[in-house]
Amino acid sequence: MKARKSKKRAPSFRKLLKTSKVKLDNKLKNKQYKQQSTAKKYRKEQKKLREAVKDVVSKKPFPLEDKKQVYRAQRTEEEEEEEALPLDMMDEDDLQLLKDLGQMPSFLTRDLSSSEPVHVKKRKQESIIDKYEKVPRRLQTEPEKEVIHLLPIKDKCGIIPQTREKPVVSINTKEEEEQEEMEFEEVVTEDPMPKLTTEEYIIQRQRKLQEKKIHIAALASAILSDPESNIKKLKELRAMLMEQDPDVAVIVRKLVMISLMELFKDITPSYKIRPLTETEKASKVRKETQKLREFEEGLVSQYKFYLENLEQIIKDWKQRKLKKSNVVSLKAYKGLAQVAVKSLCELLVALPHFNFHNNIIVLIVPLMNDKSKLISEMCCEAVQKLFKQDKLGHASLGVIKVISGFVKSQNYVVRPELLKSFLYLRIKEIEVKKDTEDINAPKKFMSYKEKRKSLSRMQRKWKKAEEKLERELREAEASESTEKKLKLHTETLNMVFVTYFRILKKAQRSPLLPAVLEGLAKFAHLINVEFFDDLLVVLHTLIESGELSYRECLHCVHTAFHILSGQGDVLNIDPMKFYTHLYKTLFKLHAGATNEDVEIVLQCLDVMLTKRRKQVSQQRALAFIKRLCTLALHVLPDSSIGILATNRVLMHTFPKTDLLLDNESQGSGIFLPELDEPEYCNAQNTALWELHALRRHYHPVVQRFASHLIAGAPSEGSEALRPDLSRRSAIELFETYSMKTMTFNPPVLSANPSKKGKIFHVDSYLNEDLSQLIRTHCNETTIQLPLDFTRYLKTSVR
């Protein structure tokens, strides 16, 4: 029987489903009942409140009811509520509990008008008189008086609180007191200060400045003498960046910035300091090691705070933000910012291996695009210097990444100098390979069999020790491997080309285009062959669009031939359209503003004709030589020298072009100088008559080159060139005899009767402005000039 009773039947699914439905119905009914009862309570409270207000207005309080009447009223209300309860939904235990509670007096006398739930803490029963006392009888029309609470008095009956009314002070008395206080302050501040004259003020300022300088020098000397012991003095020196004396604040801050910069350059180790791990901090070390750790930790923290101070100075200048102390004026912020930028630039170049170098790069790159020309040039020069001296490529890669991101964020509206700095990168793949192979040439050690054959036992022992030492030395050098260098250079070039191609695609009318084309021309041999065809199409489209300037078109031509002269030799591409464009536009060069473009033309001619000699026909070479000789007549002397030097190289490269020195025509047809196609202008039917005119040029070097070319450009004999002229390239000669300074180069010889020449008065041939210019340079009104130049001036003036 017991076993049967212990085994309970599991309820079926239908029964569970039925039970859950009943529960849901009960929950819904309970919810509805609660809402109804809450609404009923709210109506009762509102009714009581209205009755109380009416009672107050009429000032006729209701008579007090007896406790029995109250009890009966409450009993009737509860019965009504009990009748409204859905008793069929309640269990027998709940009904019994409610009956027991109903018989208790505390439950019966509870104020049912309150909205508090039943389960809260029971409150003490309030009498009906207290309830009436709580109802307001009149409005408070009089203002409440402020009371000051005093110390209480303790009596036999208990503690008696003591208060006193606060005396009301009128507005007039307050104003009088304030005026008295102001007058007292004025009397205090009007103490007579000793007035200094201007001379005394200057002397006092110089004395203060000298004291500060001595203090700075003493701190710096102490740090330099023993950095590990006196590293804490860096903090004292850095605190002087906040100098508060307005007489010397600006100068002292500048001196401290420069002093700290030089100190960090001197005492910083040649490695990056990493933070210590928890295990390393907990481990016990020697005193020397602990001292070194403290020095490194202090150095890194002070270096970080110093960089933050420099950044804050630059931000204050940018935001034109005046400090509360007003020690430094807004005008002085610019000078402080320039010194701060100079310090950052020095640290960028001097400490590329040390901590926070990337933070310095992030500060410097936006300043390369600053409105201030001085700050922009300062930052660009620092970045270019960093690129030149960076052998490994770590620092260069960091700068290139930041510049690329900055140019993109500014929507390609930046200074061209940012992209021109890319030209200073030391990325030449072939040279890097040679250098690294020479430096890191692996030394082959002898094998065991070779040692056993050629060496004795003692020699083998010494050889083994020697090889072990060499291996340790090689590891200590920690020289970078070839693969790591090439990987860094490849990543850097990828960022450079991404920037270039973005500008070619999205900002073709940007002033950055010349810098982009120049950069592509320099790094064209490192571009992937897959992009050559598309890149040439883009360059030709840019030229044909007509929206580029002459200089930009020349950069396009130069870039195209640089691409084709390297890996592009394997491609079957005919760049005839680029030859035609350059031949057609050569006469845009003249002795005015376009004279500087001659350098790019000389570079293009070298790549197009000399380096691609196998792909250039004789007709094309003849046409270019003829047009270049014509161009040499109406450009400045430096350009004429460069052009004639190029013609000399072309005559050596294409020996059959000497037919231009003969008067007899070759083949049929006549020369068509106005035709823009070099292949079909019949240049073989003309002669270089321009060389005879250039032989009478006023510049001696132009004369020499013209005579040399007329003689057939010989390498020996009387018409051969001097070594200083023959060994230089056309671009080097153009730069050597530059006319940028507006002086004769080479300088004109002074008057000498022994030499043939003619002394003439400058004013008889030249206008007043040019004569005044020559007087300022030569300091005399009559100068010695060659006869040819005299004739040239006469014909020019006429």
C-alpha cells in the first residue's frame, strides 16, 4: 500500500493544457479586478478631498463621528468590497486568512483611503483630529521668516531647541557695505610702487634674463656630465617651459625648448626603450641594472612630456588661444610655435629609432601643408632630410603612410611640396641589392672533412673557437637582411604609387599633377609591367585634353618614355604620338618664362633619342637635330649650350646625320619646317645654317660649341672641346651656365689693351634701366666686351 501511495501518476498533457488555460483566465480576471479597485479608490480619495476643501471654504467643520459609527461605515464598505470579490477564484486558505484579518481591530481601523499596498510597514493610527489638522485652513500670505538655529538647551524635561529670527537687511544697506568694501580695496591697492625708468627697466630685464640663462646652463651641464644620476633635473628644466615672469617669459621658454632638444639628442641611447614587464619588475637585479632602468624610465617619461608641451604650444598658436595668466601675448605665440616646430623637426631627423617617433611624424606632416610658408618649408626640409639618410626604410615607410592618408583626407587640396618630398626617397632596387650583398656577404666556414684533411688537431681547435667568435660578432651587429630591406621598400613604393594613381584618377586638374608626373618618371622602372599600357593611355589622354600647361605636358612625355625605357622594352608599343607632340611644341620655349622648362626638354630628348637609339629612325633624328639648332637661336645662352650639347651627342649616336653639314640635298622633295611630323618633313634636304649664326654669338661657350659642330664634332684636333665641356652632360652644362642671377657667366673680362676688343659706352646702345643694371654689377660706365657682342647689341637695338 505504501509503495502504491508513493508512486504518483504523472499528469497527462491534456490535463496540463487545461490547467494552464484556467490559470491564464484567472490571471486575466485578477488584472481586471485590480484595475477596477484602483479606480474605485482614486474616486473615493477625490471625493474626500472635495469635501475637505468645501469644509475649509465654509469654515463649518463636520461634527466628529464616534468610533462606532466609523467602525460601522468601514464595515459596510468592506462588505461591499467583499461582495465584489470573485470568491470563486480564491482558495479556501486565502478566504480563511481574510476572515481572520477582518476580525483584527488594526485591520478594521486602518485608513483605507491611502493608496499604499497592504504589505508595507504598519504605521501608527492617526486620530481623526490629526487628520482634520492636516487639511489647510488658510493660505500663507505672510512671507516666512528666516530662522537661525542656535545650540539647544538640555533641561530635566529634555532637549529644548533654540532659534532666533534672522534680521532683515535692506537693499540700501547692502549697497553701502559693498561700496565701503570697494573703497577699502582701492585704498589697499593704491600703495605707491617704485616707478622705473626705461633704462632701469631694461637693465632689470637683462639681469633677470642672465640669471635664467645661467640656471638653464647649470642644469644642462649637470645632466650632460652624469645623465643617469641627474635625470631628475630634466623635470626641473622642463618646468621652466611654464615661465610666469612676463618680462622674460618668451625668451626663457624658447631657450628651454632648444636646450631640451639638444639634451635629448645627446643623452638618448641608440635603441628603442620598451616598458618593463611585471615579471621583470618583480625580479631582483644588480644596482647598476636598477640604476639603468630608472634612467631609461625617467628619460622616456620626460621625453614624452616634452613632446606634449611642444604639441600644446603649437595648438595654442593654431587656435589663437590666450591663457588665463596672460603672461605671453598672442603675437609671441607665433615665435614660440616656430621654435617648437624647429625642435620637432630636429628630433624627427636625429632620433628616427627612438620612442614616439611616429607621434612626431603625425605632428609634422599636417604642418607641411601649413599656411605659414616658413613652417611649411621647415617641415618639408626635415622630411626630405629624413628620406635621404634613411638606409633601412622604417622611418620612410611611417612618413609615407601618414602623408598618403593626409592627402586623401584633405581631398587632394594640399601643397605640391608634400608630394615633391617623395622624390628624395632612397629606393633604387638594383643599388640596394648590390649594397646588401656586399655588406652581408655570407662567409663560408670550412666543413669538418676539409678541416680534417688540411688542419692539425690544434689548428682545428683554434679554428672552431675563431668561427664561434665570428658568429657571435655577426649576431651582435644585427645588420638588416636584404629581404627585409626589399620588403620595406616595396611597401613604401606601393603607398607612393597608390597616392599617385589616386590623383591621376580623381584630381587631374590639381596643381599636384606636375609633382605626380615627376615622381612617376623617377620610379617608372619600379612599376609593374601590367600597368604600363593603361598608364600610357592615361598620359596621352591628359596631353590631348588641352587642360595641362606646357610644363605638365613635358612631364607626361618624360614619364611615358621613362616607363618604356626600363621594363617597357619588352612591350610592343609605338610611342610615335609622344615624339610628334614634343617635336610640335619645341618652339614654345623662348628666352622668357619658359627658359626653366629647357631642363625637362633636355631630359626628354636624352630618354627619347639617345637611350632608345635602336627604335629611332634616321629621319626622326635628322628632324630633331634641325629643329633644335633653330631653337638655339632664340633662347638664353645656358639653354643654347644645353641644346648644342644634345646635338653633339645625337651626331655621335647617329653618325649618318653629318649630311646636314653638306649643302647638297639627299633624295627627293624639299624640307618642310612647318610640318609637325618629324618622319615626313624631309629634314635630309636641308643644312644646319644656324650654326654659322651661332658661331658669332656673344657667349664664348656657345661660339665654341657651334664651331665644334660645324667641324663635325671631332674628339681630337683643334676643333675638339675642352675636357670640362666634353665630359659634362647637357643638363650639367645648362645648370653650370645658368642665367638665374642675371649676370654674365662666365664673367666679362676687364679692359685690357693687349687683347682685341672695343670699348664702348653702355648708354649709347642700351636703355637707361639696363645700363643702370650693368653699372651696379660692373661699377663702371665703360666695359670691355667682345666685338661679336658689340655687333649683336647694335643689331638688337636697331
